[in-house]
Amino acid sequence: MKKSFLCIATLLFALTLFSQSPKMSPYTNNFISSYKMQKGKSLNKIYGIKTINQADYISAYIYLSPEAIIENLEAEGVIVDADFGRIISVKLPVSCLEKVAALNDVERIEMGTPVYTKMSNARLGSNVDKVYSGEAPLSMPFRGKDVVIGIIDYGFQYDHITFFDAETRSDLRIKRVWNQNATGGTPPVGFSGGREYKTQEEILAAKYDDSTDDIGHGTHVAGIATGAFTGNVYRGVAPEADVALVSYKMDDSSSSNVSISNGIKYIYDYATSVNKPCVVNMSLGMHLGPHDGTSTFDVVCDQMQGEGKLLVGSAGNEGADKVHVEKTLAEGDSLKTFVSFYEPSVRYGMIDIWGEADKTFTVRCVVFKKSTGEEIWSTGDLRATVKRTSFFDITSGAEGRIWVSRERNANNRKGNVVVTIQLNSLTSGNYFGIVVGGNEGSVHIWADDQYSYLASNNVAGWMAGNSSCSVGEIGGTGKRIISVGAWVTNTRYGQSKGQLASFSSRGPTADGRIKPETTAPGKVLASSVPNLPAVVQGMDEATNTSINGVKYYWAYMQGTSMSSPFVTGVLATWLQADKNLTPERVRDVLATTSIKDSYTGTVPNNLWGAGKIDAFNGLLEVIRQTPIEYTYTYPEKLLLYPTVTDGHCEVLCTQSDENMVMTVYNLNGQMVYRKNVGKIFAKETLTMDLSGLAEGVYMVKINGNTLSETKRILLQK
């Protein structure tokens, strides 16, 4: 009886907010209510607010009605950045947010959500050196020439020696920069905010995106993908690629997913303008979203990708974190978990709860007293699919305020509840909990994992968080993005070589897709870092060098932030072979060529994806699949492996011919194998079964109407 009274009393004090709008996402409704109640306090790092001409703005996606007139939005101060069809990305004045939502031109507003970096002998382990050197059967090196690599990150030193061409060290390969945080300059055409640098002189004069940076994450990431300096062993994967950089900042609204999608479009637009294929890297992530590929960010990114436009993302670094719980509910059942805080002095958290399509559930937020097993404070049960935003002042067992926004999401028809928690105090022995009830269907809960995580606190019936479904939004959940996990190539920070990195996030997605797509070296990689004093002071240095009186540095870092640009560099070499490569074909190539070993086990799986990326054999497969009109011009007519270990020698023909005959001779000149092939087509692979021959060196002769080639092979068993 006492418990029921407390629930009713609490609900009397709960306010359904006047700022609530049926057109705003739960996250947006939580923001506007907290903004009105806490105006003057710093919400920038939580929500990403940007000041423009002394007015507060947010980044957002707006879904337009079929008859929408953009000028009506612009009349209310909305600044349009990018057009994705019925979705546009904008900067929106907070003071006009509700007025804009009320326009008939607007169907939905989704405020941008914060994103975070995913940082926590690599080339040999993934056969990149063979691609770089052009090892047979390749007839030339593949280093990303005539391909654009885009990096969206933060902490760039534009004039680091590794971003110049390797031979003369005078040609800067960074061709475009959009610093979304810069003021006082000209933004790119079609976008608002920030400053674009378009010439080598402008880029070198800028030097850094932020001279106060103390990590250098972006320089490290870009160096892994495309560093070209040959004075040490820390060369990037695609050192001849052109580079386009977009810089964001963690404590600014440009760190939201909205500005990230703007950055992707900017890079793709540049690549199109110079008629080059492009691959964009995002070593970023977050856990606010459905994790099923239906978020607005995933939808617009899927739309932008296609032939010659690839996107690579970090799977995430939550492989050992308690970020997620899931349960399939039965009649009268519930899912219960506690929200714990990484910093006890900062009891802030964002909890995102999702159900199944066309089903509903209830959510109850509580303060739980462990010694008595009682809920001493509660919001009461709130139905997830009722569009409403409420805030609650907590006065029993804790002191603080929470915001709860609910809706049935239009993109996936799932119930969604976002809980924003701000506690000033929490009595010892008490816990803040989430209780989800329902009659059927699965429910997922994700903590933000930046400020909060999920725990059982050793209370029976309450679930601890896990790392299942921990692939993050931004880099790990899209249906076309190539998501990348990490494995160990350097034991500097522990674990054995070849193992999956303990931090590498796990799949599946909420809709059951296997993630990541592949894995790459991510623990531990050395790469370029800025020569800023704060970076140098705090880095784990690998080496440094002085050139013309300027000192340049390389340092060790770990994370899927590192494995993702490794794959980005690999895909740049594949795009050099086929400029029309698509995300779907990349998946096919990964499935057939990725390395499988005792660590990966049976693949595909939700730890390794298809396995460990194999840059060399993947490139050969891309060449084999590529229509002849899209293929890079090869000086040789035949490609074959010089070493045969399984008794089967494969020959790739780069042109058509007829009356083809393949013969094999030992070093004594005796013919030991003959095969009449007849007609062949360009890009056709021929196989010779040499399993009956002894180990040794042999000469392979291949003759046709126009073709006459002799190759040397080593047969091993």
C-alpha cells in the first residue's frame, strides 16, 4: 500500500511539459525541456549547442512534408546545410524550435546526438605489404592512386610530413579541408558554418584544426589510412591517395551525427567534382539509436553510398563494457536493470530503450533501496508508445531530476523511450533503476556508455549490462557501411597476437544482422600525431624525426578508431583497381577472402564478421570480378601466384584469347603437364591441378592465338 501511495504522490508532481511536440523525437523533447529549465547552465557537452550571432543553435534532421516550402523554414531562422530528399540537415535556433515544429512543412525534427571517438607489424598480418609492393600475381603496386580518402575526425596537423608525397615531400596530398569549428572564414558551397581550405597554401597556413588539442586522434587515424613518409616503418596503407578532411569538435554541436553526415556529403561531392572514387572513414560512435539501421543517420548514409562511394566505420570499443541488456518479455514479466555512473560526482546519464515493431511496453524509473528491497521512489508505469514528454523531480532516496520522452518511431514502428538523468545526490545503498514491463516481444536497453552503464549491483532479479549488440550507431549499424572490429598485432598493451582485441564491440544489430563486417589491426598501432606540446607530453611515443628544422612525431594508440582507417586504406587500394566498387561487392569480397584461423573460429560471426581482412587476396578478387571496362590497365596479360602450396595453380587472364594451351615443364625441360583450354574470356581464372608433381621449381607456358607467356612457379607441399 505504501508503495502505491508513493507512485501516486510522485505522479502528482510529474509535469507533462508544455514544450512537448508530437513532431519532435524523444531526444529533442528532452533537450528543449531541460534547456528551458536550466537555461544559463552549460549543456554544450551533453547536447551540443552552438552559438551563432549570440543565439543558441542546434544541429538537426528535419523530415519535410510532400508540399514543403523551404523558404518557410528559413523565415524562422533555419539554416539548411544538406538536402537528402525528404530529409534535410539544418542548424536551427533553439528559440524557434517549437515554432518550426508547428509548421505544416515539417513532419519531424530529430536533434543531432553527440558522437565520440573510438580510441582505446599490422601491414604484414593483413598482407598489405604485398599490395604496396605489387607482389605477383599483381603486375604493379596498388597504393590508392587516383582515389580520395576522406577522414572525419578531430586533432589534425595538416602539414605533418606523412601527408606529403613520398618522393619529393613537396606536394601536399590533402586537397580539401572543412574545419566545421573554425570561425571567420568561408564555408563550403552549399553548407553553413566552419571554414573551407581549398589550396595547398591555405591548408599549410592553417597548420592545425585546433592548436590546443592534446590527443591528435585525427592525425593518427589519417596516418594509418594514408601516411606516406618512408623514413620509418609507420607508413599508411594507401600512401598515394588524395585526402579530404572534415574536422569536428567534441564540445561543439558539430560533433553531432547531423554534422557528420554533412561531412560525408562534402567529401563525396569533392570526389565527384574531380571524377575520383572515394572511401570515407569515421572512427566515431554512440549508443543513442535503434541499432537496426533505421536511424535517420543510417538512412541518409545508405542513400549516399554506391558505386565508387564507400563508407567505413568503427564497430566500437564497448566489447568489455556493460552497455546493453535485452530480454524477451512474457505475460507479467519484466526487465530490471540499474543505471550506474562512471563518475560518481557527475551522475548524468542517457538511457535509450527500444521495443519491437507494432508492440508496446511500459517503463518505470525508480530509486531502489537495497537493504529493504523496496522502490522508495517511482515514476509509475509509462506506456512507451504514447507520445509524451515528462519530467520528474526526485526527492526521496536521491535528489535530482529526470526527463522521460516516449513515442512510436515512424521509421521502424518501434516503441522508444529516452530517459535523461541528472542526479545531484544518491543516498548510499540506493540505486537508480529502470523497470520495463510488457506482455510480448523483445526489449533492448542501451546506456550512453560515456557517462553511464548498466549493472545488477548483485541484486537478485536485476540484470547486469553486457556487450552483446554493442556495435555502435554511426559506425556499426548501417546496412551499407563497412563496420570494422579490431584484433591484436602488437602486445604492447597486453593480450596475445592474433586475438580479438578485448575492447572490440560485438554484434548483432537489433534486427539480427551480423556485425562487424570484418576486423583489422587495432591493438596496437603506431601512426603520426601532431607536434603540439600537449600531444607530445601525453603520448606513448614510437619515434620522431626532424626535417628542415621541424620535428614530427609518431605514437602508439589502440581502438577500433585504428582498425577502421586500416580498412579504409585497404578499400582505397581496391578502388584503384575498380573505381565502381560498391558496398555490396566489398562484403562479397570480404566473405570470400578474409583470413580465417584458430582465433576467428567459424565465420561469419558477431565477433569477427567475415574474419581478418586480407588486403592482397581481396584485391585479387576485386580484379577478378571487375568488368574489363572498369579495370585499371595492367601491363601484363597473365597473373598467377609464384608459389603453389595446395597443388592447384590459378592463372588470371586479363584479356580474351582462343586456342589456349597451358603446359608445365620441369627444369630439365621435360613437359610434366598439359591442358587444352580453348577459348577464354577477359578476367577468367584458369586452374591447373599439379598435385601429382614433386616439389620444386617449374616453368609454366601459356599460348593462344595472340598470347604467349612463360612464368616461373615454386611448387610446395
